[in-house]
Amino acid sequence: MPTKPLDRLMFAQGSLCFFCRQPLPKAEASVEHLLASANGGSNNDENCVACCKSVNALLGSMSLKEKFQVVLNQKGQFKCPNGTGSIKAVAQPKLTPKAPAAAKSKEDQLALVVANLKQRGNSKPRTLKTLTSTIASLFPKGLSEAELTVLVQQLQSRGKVVVSEKTITYAL
């Protein structure tokens, strides 16, 4: 597990902003304390989320009640202040990242998977089961088991991953 708080949060959240659920490049990411440090909040992962810097700046040291109010004022849609998107505020407990519309061809799917794995840095999946699950999460409309297998085989045949026994090594 990554040791830096931002890396851990990004990994746990699938590299998505906690609030708007849009892809979150690490360069645009920051740690938001749900209960602000200025208000006595701790630095543990239960009190922290990764979000875009614009949301962090917006929420700042607001109280937890004020932060809830900001979300509730969106009337069912959370609109990111940086303009990258919005989602329904009343959502399923675990949302999956949206694949770009362009990721329809097998080459596009493979490129999306490789880009996501590169973005994960040291937080890449280390087992075949976790890799398969990670790939599946990139495609919310779903992939069949056969399609998942083909993507993993393409990663192997192009030398991007090496699967040995139960572990995976990367050459991205």
C-alpha cells in the first residue's frame, strides 16, 4: 500500500475526485480533510479524501456542516468548480470511473488501461485478480470475461505486464 496520504487516497478512490467523481490527475489532486485540520480534524485516512485543488480551495476550513450544505445546495448534482463535470449526489456507494467515449476500439481500450496503470505509479495491482478487477472498473458499461482476458493477453504480448504465478510486474 502506498505510504503517502495522497497516493493512498488516490488508489482507494480509483484516481477519481471524491466529490465530482471525474478522473483526477495527480498534479491536480490535493488532500481534503472532511473535518478541517483547523477545526480539530485528524490526518488519518478516515477523515481525508483526494479531490481536485479547486474543490479543496472552495471548502477550505469550512465546518463539516458547511461542507454538507455546499453539497446539498447543488440540489442532487455536484458541480465541480473547475468545470470538469458533475454527478448525482445521491449515488451508489462505489461508483466506477467513466471510460472516455473514444475508448470503443480494442486499441483505445488498451491505451486507456495502459494510461491508467501508468498513472497509478507504485499503486499498480500486484495480482492477476486485482489487475482484472482494476481493468473492469475502467469500463462502467461492462466487459465480458473474454474481453477482460483479451486485454490482459494484449498487455502481456506487448510486454507491458509479466504475469508469473500470482504476481505481476510492469514494464510501462
